[in-house]
Amino acid sequence: MAKIEIQIEGMTCGHCAMSITKELSGLQGVGNVQVDHAAGKATVEVDGVSNDQLSEAVSEAGYKATGFATLNA
């Protein structure tokens, strides 16, 4: 599994983080999800999931993914 860090715009509270966690966790191929609203980012473990799919899940929660970084491959 690869670990991806997603920069997310618009998170202001723990509820925001829970909404994003729920959407990302619902994707097939997504493992561990950690969302930090204070830092404005999420870290996810993925297997066969594209950045576009991750971005769409963040959008479904009502937020905007503004950047992606692979932490390990």
C-alpha cells in the first residue's frame, strides 16, 4: 500500500475531519485514514486508488483537495 498525503481546503473542526474520514474510508482500496483538521491534511493508505478518486471523495464531503504527495511507494 502507498501512503498519500492530501492537502484539504476548508476544514475547520472535528466534524469536518469526521465527514472526510467517512468518505475516504468508503472507497474500495483505501486502508488507514487519518485526518487532521488543524493541519488541513489527510493521510491515507491506498492500493489501486487514484488521486482523482480521492479528490472526488473529499468533494463528496464538501471540501476541496488541493494537493497530493506520496509519502512512500
